[in-house]
Amino acid sequence: METLLSSLALISCAVALVYAWRILNWVWLRPRKLEKILRQQGFKGNSYKLFFGDFNEMKTMTKEAKSKPMTFSHEIVPRVSPSILKTVENYVVMRKEEGYLSFKKNRPSVSWKRFARFTSRDRGFCRPRRDGIVREVELSVLGIVNKRMKAIKAGETAGDDLLGLLLESNLKEIEQHGNKFGMSLKEVIEECKLFYFAGQETTSTLLVWTMILLSKHKDWQDRARDEVLQLFGRDKPDYQELNHLKIVSMIFHEVLRLYPPGVILNRITMKESTLGKVTLPAGVQLLMPAVLLHHDRKIWGDDAEEFKPERFSEGVSKATQGQLVYFPFGWGPRICLGQSFAMLEAKLAMAMILQHYSFELSPSYSHAPATVITLQPQHGAHLILRKL
Ligand code: HEM
């Protein structure tokens, strides 16, 4: 009996030690190891702090930035990404001086091709999970998918919307090639979530900022309306013709530059990876702050903070001089799947609004761009629409 008890005690101690080691490794040893590897390569920044890192400081800065609206200007970075801006100002300059990140003609030394590969999840990167709301959303989508599957199995049509097409093609794939092929229920749910969030929020955000900016820049609103009326008159815009809306396209590009719906793209290295001269161990979170590059005077010139759609008059690559400095739709293999659709949808909506309404900012509008997943006007977009 005594031997049994001491064996049990020994096993319990061993298990407790293993867990203690794991926790120690998770909260302290591993982060410190990552920090050491990054510092050895010239990275600077705050030292690792237990549990929260810089989170509390970031939270305070964001809260402070969001506490009051700003005067109307497009210099939104200090309000939208105060902590990232501070980090870049404090540390990137230093690294540049040390020649670590060499800039040639304002062009980051990392090439397009490398950036594209780097933004690919296929090469071992994935987006950080936001667990909080996942469960609730999944259950809600599961309900919709199950209902539709039931209908399909009962012989009803799948429906001609995206979910119907997805389920129908998936069932065909499984019928033809067996269960190993096709998507699992979990994958179907993930696709639905992705399309909803990726497609809905982003395009509506683009439209909202476009209306705010065209309210402020009435000359561009008039030019856009002239173009729309010339092309379609008062008729319903023709889908094929939407691509001829040049002024509207330029306006959208400029709105997406100044107010990109996704201000920062995230990745986590799942395995050791190289980017330029930098070797990143697994477990490093990378932020690609589109909003900072989009507002950078070194890239766009002294008028970077001005609304000037004419900079896109000869297309995006001319405006960026071939540099990878403008990515409202991401870049590389994971570039937005709905990019063309989004532009078409936004053009259709904008054309119809311009045909029938003129709009201006209400005196109650306060300019307060802030991120709530996407970049939103924090206190709403108070607009006055007048029927034409
Ligand atoms: C103005 C509108 C839009 C903007 C600014 C936008 C922006 C983006 C960005 C920045 C990414 C890449 C995210 C990353 O790399 O982490 C992305 C991915 C994606 N977007 Fe969009 N998006 C828009 C509209 C849409 C629409 C309308 C759809 C669908 C109908 C859509 C579907 C997707 C999908 C499926 C992905 C993931 C692609 C992949 O991971 O392979 N997006 N979008």
C-alpha cells in the first residue's frame, strides 16, 4: 500500500513538474528566447513583459486616441494606429540608420516577390485567431448550413446564392470522388464566415468613406456624377459598362489609400522563415501596417495626406512607381479573392447614389476614424442626402 502511495505521489510530482515546465516555457522561456533571436538580428523594442507584453500600453494609447474626434483631415494614422506609429518612429528609424533595413530610392529592400511569398499561408503562415466571437458565429452559420443541406437532401434546389453554389459543388465533388475529397462541414463554415466578414464589412466601409470624402471634396463628387450621367444617364447602370467609370475608380483607389478598411495585416510564423536578411523563428507575430505605408510622405510625396484621386489617373502601378506600398486588398497568394467583385459592387452602388442624390456632411458629423475590425467612422457617418 505504501509503495502504491509513494508511486502515485511520484507520478503526481512528475506530472506537476511537466506542467510547471510547460507553463514556464510558455510564459517566460520561449518569449525570451524569441526576443533574444530577434535582438541578435538588430531588432529593438521594449523588453518582454510577463503575460501582457505591450498590450496595456497599447490599450491606453488607443483609448486616449479614440477619446476625442479630430479636426477634419486625412492625417489619421496617429488616431487609428498610435502604438504602431510610435514603434515605427522609435525603432525603424534607428534600424535604418544602422543600415539594417536598407532603403533604395525609398524602396524597402524586401522585394515584391519575397513579400508575396511572405504573405502566403501556404508557406507556413496563418492569421491569428480571434477566439472570442468564433463559437457564437460558428453556431449561427452551422444552423444556416444544416437547414440548406436538409433542403438539398429533400430534393429542393440548393439556391443560386454563394452558399447554395458552394454546397452543391461540394456534394458533387464528394459524390464523384468520395469522402476524402470535398470540404468538411467545418471548412464550409469557415468559408461562409470568411466571405461574410471579408465581403460585407469591407465594401460597405469603402462606400461610407467615399461618401464622407466626396461630401468634403464637392468638386470630385461633381466630376464623378458627371461621369456617371454621361455613361448611364438616369438609366440603371449596365454591368458591362461599369468598368468604364474611370473617375470613380480613381476616387475609390484614393479612398482605399487614405482609409483602407483593413489597416493592418497580420501573420504568425508557424515555422522558421526568412524575409530579406531577417530570419524569423516560429511563433513571431508580424504586422504589415498598410495604413502607415499608404500615408507615408516619402512614398507619396508632400501631399500624401491630401485627397487627390488624380494620382491614380494612370493606374495603380504608375502611382506607386512599381513599389509594393499600396495593398488595400493584401498581396501575394492570399490577395483578396473578391477584389474585382468588390470594385464592381461598389461602382454600381456609387453610380446609383450619384445618379439620384447629392450629399454633404451634416453639421453633427465628427471626424473620428477608428478600427473596429475594419476602419470605421467612430461616431457614424452623418450625411445629408438631397434627391436630384
Ligand atoms: C473594398 C472591399 C474589400 C477590401 C478592401 C478587401 C480587403 C482584403 C484584404 C486586405 C485581404 C487579405 C487579408 C490578409 O492577407 O490577411 C482580403 C482577403 C479576402 N477577401 Fe477581401 N476585401 C474586400 C472585399 C471582398 C469581397 C466583396 C469578398 C467576397 C465576395 C472578399 C473576399 C475575400 C476573401 C475570400 C479573402 C481571403 C483570400 C485568401 O485568404 O485566400 N473580399 N480582402
